[in-house]
Amino acid sequence: MCREHQGPGPRPGFNRRMFLSATALAGAATAVAAVPAQAAAERWAPDPDSPRFTVAVMPDTQYLFDGPSIQAAPVEASLRYLLQRGRDENIVFLSHLGDLTQNGSPEEFAAIGKAFELLDDRRVGYSVLAGNHDIRSSTDDQRGDSPYLDTFGPDRFASSPAFRGATPDGYNTYHVFRAAGREWLVLALDWRPSSGAYDWAKKVLADHPRTPVILTTHQLVEGDGGLSAHGQEVWDRLIESHDQIFLTLNGHDWPAARTVRKNAAGREVHLHLTNYQNRYYGGSAMIRLYHFDVARGTIDVETFSPWLLSKAADELNELEREEIELTGPDDRFSLAIDFEQRFSGFAPVPARPARPASALLIPGTVAYWRFDTGEEGAALADGARVIDLSGHGNDLSAVRVSGSPSGALTWSSAHHPDQPAHGSLRLDGGKPPLRGGYLRTTDDAPLNRATFPRGYTIEAFFRLPADWDASRNAWSAILGRAGAAEGSEEPPATLSLSNDRETQWAVFPPTGGDVITNWGHETPLGRWQHVAVVNDGRHTTMYIESCPVVRNPTAVSTGVATRGLPWLLGGYEYAGVLDQLLNAWVGDVRIVDRALAVREFMSA
């Protein structure tokens, strides 16, 4: 089914500089200053099913909460920004990476704890963890009570929709949020986890065996892109052997850096350091946004300061102008991740089971062919029959062109993920010279004479091989009628592939007249496609993967011309000339004597 995202999520084409320009024009009435009233009016409700969502990251804020120098405004601006932009960018979670404060004092934690009430009041999912400045750095998570624990201990998260649990000491937590139709887990580890914490983390992962994990901790990657000694320990004891962990985030060191390592399963783990405390105004409460696009297979990353962004242009000093947005290669970048493949080791997508032919025989079905009865790789002999499962007697017969190898037509278990039958026919055709095989309806098949005056739907699953070449394979037909349309040297109807691999439905009306053509886009090699051509009695629409194509004609098209000759699967024939043979896999093919809605397609 073609699914177009309509809900919240990063807006296509949204540019941070566009927002900055709008803010500068606003003068004193700045965007962030307007957030509280707007935020209070809106319910925090990320879209859990959108394929696009955002995870926010806030690194070391310690210099903003340093003894007598408490500067909460930058952090509050960042948190308000998340509330303001949460709906548009589908922000689902925030992770603070530790060193919330400089000295770990009660006064410092009281100030930053107050700032985070902005998220508490809206029940926003977020995690924090202790950095070395937040606690006694020489201790592990068995250190006991601390101002950090008093402020950000498990009790604080009791009403959080994402919080799931903590170690008994309270210094390690895990959180689960829902996005892109699945659960994601954030594991927030202490500055120095104890052996018990590692055991606890392993149990958390074992209890969520199919959930992808983002691991956050204060120190792991160093500024040169290597791992610290402690980071290597975390890798050895936890990350390497747990395929669920695909992304790690840490602060502590600088400058920002990132690296990629292969885990024990041979899959990539992205390890990122983000920390800006060494920059102007202690980093100005920089945040980093990880924009996930699961459908596109990317994570787009950007880093900026909402506090500076909120200021009018004429209020910015020279250093502030330089720090609004960071665009270096480790601050603004994109990651290409095939999420389905990356998660396949622990969360494989279940294969859609085969569906019986009877489930596809909806009212109006006049022909239904599927190719799941033969042995893998076995050739179809000349004259071999493929039965029309609709019961209307439109059986297909195999034909191998003289001089073609016996493997011109073979059975295959390959199939489209949403195909009802788990099998296909491999047609190995082309020219010059003309070689290959095709299937044709029998001479007495009722389908040969059908003109479909009330409308029709023609569906097929197909896949082009990697060696498909226009010079040998262009203008081959997936399905078509034999013979030439009146006044033409073209068949009465063909569903074919152009020299640019565009799907084309070319049909002549029974009453005569010019051909009417629908055009799809370039067909990718090696990827299964479902194509449907739907005529409602007046107009014809082509769908690829249940999505309408752009070039659907407005001309009235009623019925399909015929010369009373057979239909060909995999062959292009006109005026008695067999001109081209298909090089592709073909799965289920169905013809229905009426227009189908998208929800009725075989791929639905």
C-alpha cells in the first residue's frame, strides 16, 4: 500500500536558517519568547506511526550551572524550543549526556532541575545521566546518595510515559518510546557503571530482544574519534556483543567526533561524541537533533543553539553570530542506514504468509495465474500448462522460441513481499537474435474476445534482473494482446517496459481511434514491483506499488480492442510478428472485469 505521511514530522525542505531568518525579522517578539503560551495550549503527543521522527540530544551544560554563576536561560530556551517544535518535527525523546552541573552541588541541581520542569509539566519523555562533574568522579554507581540522585533519581520519572526502570542504586535507567510504528529503547548509563549495572543492562536488552537501542553515557568516544579506556570497556562488556545497540551518544570530551565500528554480528554501530562546553558561553545550551527517516533510510543530524536562535539579529554580538548553528562535518551530517537490514539480526520483518488462490477470486475476476507449483530452477517444457485459477478456462501454455536454451522459462521461489503466491516464473528473453520463451492463452480462451466495456483492472508482480539492458530488452511486454490494432502495427493492448525501463500501458479502444497511453517511472533493477492498470469505464490510471503515477491520461478510454487472438505473458507480438521477449521474473497476474480500489489490489 502506498502510504504518504500526513502527520507530524520534520517538514520537507525545512531549513534551520529559514527559521533563523524569520526569527530575526520578528525583532524583540522572538520565536522562543513566545513558546510558553503556545506550549501550554498544545498537548505533547508525538506521532508514533510516522516514519519520520526526531531524537534530541543535549550535552554538557556544566558551565551554565557553576556555583554562584547560574545561567538557566540558555537551557530553558532549548527546552522551550523542543516544546514549540515538537509537533512539526515529531520530537519523541530528549537525552542529556551528563555533566549537568559543574560541581554537583544542591544549588546547581536545584536550578537545572527547575529548568527541566518544563518537560515534566508536559510529560515529555527524556533521560539524564550522571557525568563526572555531577558526582564524585572516583566512584561508580554504588556511591550512594547525591544531589544528582535527589534531583534526577527514578522518582522524578514516575509519571514519564517513556520511563521503564532503573538499577537499585538509581544511577542507570532505561526508557522506551514509540516511533515509526515500533518501540525504541534508550539505555542511560552512569559515569562509571558497576558490574551489577552491566548485568542489569544485559537483562534489559534480553527482556526487549527485538527493540533497537540507543546507548547514552557520559564518556565513550574521544575527540580524536577513538574510544577512551572506559569507552573501550563499555564496548567490550556490552556494545560489541549486543546487536540491538546501533547508536551510542556521549559527551565529556571535545571536539565533536564520530566513528563507526563493527559489532560481533558484523553490523555497524555508530558512535558519536557531542560536547560544546569549550565554545562560547559554555556551549550556549547547544542541542543536536537526530532526524530519523525510516522510510528513506537516513538520519539527518543538525546542531544549533535555540537560545541564540531566539535573539533578534540586532541583539547578537559577534561571537553569538558564529555560534548559532554549527555546520562542521561532525556537527551537521547524514547517516545512511537501511533500518530493516540493520535490525534484521534481532528483529527480522516477518514474511507475509502466502494466501490461497480462493482469497484472490473477488467478483469480476476473469483470469488469475500464479507460479508456485514448480520445482526451483526446473524448466517449463513447450506446451506446459499454467491453469487459470479463476475457473474461466483462460489457461496459459508455455512456448520456447526455436534455438533458445531449455532454461528460457523456469520456475522460481522468488516473489514480491506482498505477493499472494510465493513463487514466480523466470523469463530469460531478449534480442538480437530473438531468444527466450513466453506464455499464451489457448486459442479458445474466453479472455481473447473480452473487450471490458464496463472497465477493467490488470495486475502483475515483476522484477527486472541486474543484467537488464535496453539494447537487448527494451519494449518487452509483461502482458499484452497478440495481433495489430486496426490501422496500426502495434498490439491492441500491452503492458510493457520502455528503453528507459518505464512501465507503459498502451491500449486501443474497440471502436477504433488512437492509442491511449499511461506511463510509469523508471523501474529499479533487482526490486520487485506491483503494477496495476485500472479503468473505470472512462479513464485509466496506472499504479506502481499501489501509488498512482504522474502520467495518467485524461482522454476517455472505454474498453480494450481485440483481434480475437491470444494474450501473451512475456511476449510482444503484432501482425503475426513476435518482436520481443521479456527478461524478468513475473509473479501473480490477475485480470478483473471491473475497476478495483487500491485496497482490493493483490498487494493490499
